[in-house]
Amino acid sequence: MQNAYGKIIALIFCWSIVFAVNGQGVTTASISGRVTGSQGEGLPGATILAFHNPSGTEYGTSSRPDGRFNLPNLRIGGPYTITISFVGYREQKKEGIMLALGQNLTIDQ
């Protein structure tokens, strides 16, 4: 009987750890958007870079076939410098971008 109680206590302990880990919440921000050409068409394969100036951390991705992109799990704060480039187009930069906790900033270029 005592062995059964030990197993129940161990099971309760394990479940409490699972709930504690799930309760940590959001600790980052993200940037998403769409890169389009001069006619409004999505540009696949555009390069999107987010540079976190204080830490020197750089995050990067490329746009999908419809021109959409996502940069998840970014440090909060900033400032960030966002650079979007595509062959045959002039590079676009946005500076001084600040990200808040849980924010999904939309940048369409």
C-alpha cells in the first residue's frame, strides 16, 4: 500500500513540473510581413535581416513563394535595424525598431 502512495506522489510531482514549465509564458517578440515588387507581387527568396544593435545578435530569414516572412523568437527591446534585400531591387532599411514583449511587428515592404 505504501508503494502505491509513493507512485501517486511521484505522479503528482511530475504533473506539477509540467504545468510549471507550461506556465512560463512568452519571453520574446517577432516580426512578420510581406515583401512585394513594384506591381504588388510577392517576391520569393528576399533576404530579411534583423540586427539587435545592443547585443550584436542577427536574425535572418528569406521570404516564402508569396513574399511572406516570419522572424520568431526575437529579443525584446532594441533598437533593431531591419534590412530587406532582393536581387534587382534597392536594399531597404528600417532603423530604431523597438520590440515589446509578445509583440508581432508587421513590416510590409
